[in-house]
Amino acid sequence: MRYEDIQAALEGTGLLCRGGFKPDPDDAVPDVRGETDAVVVIVGNAGSEMWRHFDAARGAERRRHEQNPLNDWTAGVMRPIAAELGARVHFPFDRPYHPFQRWAMKADSVWRSPLGPLIHPRYGLWHAYRAALVFEPGFALPPRPAVENPCETCPDRRCLTACPVGAYEADRYDVPACVGHIATHEGRSCIELHCLARRACPVGREMVYEPPHAEFHMSKFLTNAAKRYVVELPKDAGA
């Protein structure tokens, strides 16, 4: 097995290999214990290439009747690929939850941004992690690129001041304030084009999610968060 073989198996899905690591016991990778030569390869997306494949397979009308269409599509794509490659596969939506952000920071050149999500020096905040493939025995991994955290050289951190309701401060995210805003007509831009604070980041501007992709994620976020924080949604929310 080679790392390049995994990316080849992902062709036609819009998904990408996002690096790999050799797990330690503290990484809580299921069924990996003690001395092992296992390797974990993270699979994810950047920009909206994955969205185009997902949207073609599960159009808007079908998605209206599915609770977790992206999770279901991801599992349907990745399970046969994992079987073909001889790997075990885990997902961020598995229960109990796996520490995907910790795994990503071991596998990829990413750092926690002032907004919370991990930032990548090329993709900015416009990426995500969708699966982890566990190979045992493992194989050689490519070295991680030697790059710097772009947030450390950002002169003004506009991401922390762009939110119209001040939901973001360093190490703090006021979820009720965010949800209360995007549930209104004034917050519609955050639904249709994605979070204003995230859009203020100058890194990875060419990877910003396309409007249908952005609206899918933000509508899902609004629907789920509104239930928790008891926010009344407009009649067209999530449409």
C-alpha cells in the first residue's frame, strides 16, 4: 500500500487525502493498542469539489427527506473504498465521537483558528474532515509540509470583528447570539453565503464554499442549534 494509492481510490468523489500519522495509545484510535505499526490516513474535502459530487448524487429534493444526507453519502462512498484498500474506516459522526480535530492536527498542517475551526495555510477555513482510514500494518507516509500558522502573521484578525452580533472573541463563541441573528432576515447572508466572520479571513479565498454548499451547512447548523437554544425559525429556514 502507498499513500498515493489512497488518493487514486478517491478519484471521482471530490474527497482528498489530508495527511496521516502513526497513532499512539493516547490518540484513542479504535482497536489500535500498544506497540503497533498502524497508520491513520485522514480523508476530507477542501472547497466545493466534494459538494458537486454529493449534490449530483443527492439532489435538493431528495435531501429534503433525509435527516443526515451528507453523512449517509460519505459512509456510502467511503465504506467500499476502505474495503477495497483493506482498511478500517471511522467517521466524525460515529458514536461515541472520535477526536477528529486531534487526529487532523497530527496528520495535517493545520492549527486552531481564533474562530475555533482548524485553519489550513492553503484552504483557509474552507475544508473539513470526513473519514479516517486505519491501515494495519502501516506504510511510509509523506512528510508534512513545513509551513507556518497563517493566524500568527495575520495583522488585524478581521475574523474576530466581522460578526454583526459580536459572537466571536478570542477563545469564545457565543452560540445563542449567532443562532438568534442568522434566524432573522438580517442574518440571511450568513445562511446563503456562510458565516461573515469566516468569510472575513483572507486565507484560502479561492476555496470559499459555493453558495449552495454554504447554505446547506448553515441551514443544518441553524436547524440543529435552534432546537438546543429554543430559537424560533422563519418559515423558510432550511428550505
